[in-house]
Amino acid sequence: MRDDLQVEPEELARASESARHGSGIASDVETSSAMDAVGSAMPGASAITSAAVAGRAFDKSAEQLALGLEQYADALARSGEEYIAVDEQVKASFSDLIQRVAG
């Protein structure tokens, strides 16, 4: 097992894009209207009310998933950006140190 940490900012950016894409897909989910249509397909059925409630609950879950994925995408993007900034600061500090020691 390796004990070092390697961060690939490009991979974080790709993961962020994927999460954002998933959020968009989840945002498009809308089952309540189809579930509401159960009533016209099965007049008098006892499941009509339950189907409508289930459809709205599923829509709500999809909305929550979309929001969570969007927040996750933002966090991944920020992590990559912050890693790059810190990495550049460390490189500059080492360059400074090397110049002082050599100088």
C-alpha cells in the first residue's frame, strides 16, 4: 500500500463535470404526471391515490438528488482549484528556498 497522496486536478474537474451532468439528468426527472395518469388508466382502482403520492415523492427525491449532485460538483471543482493554488505556492516557496541556499 502506498502512503503518499497524489491529486490529479484534471480528474477532479472531470468528476465535477460528471456530477453536474448527473444533476441535470436528475433535474429532468418528473414522474408525478405519469403517476397521476394512473387514475384515467384504471378508473376506480384503489391504488390511484397511492400512485399519485408515490410519483410526487419520487419527484421530490430526484430534486434532492439533483441538488446534492450540484453541491458535490461544486465541491470537487473547488478542491481542484484550491489544490492547484496551494501546489503553486509550495513550488514557489521551494524555488525561493533553493535560490537562498544556492545563493
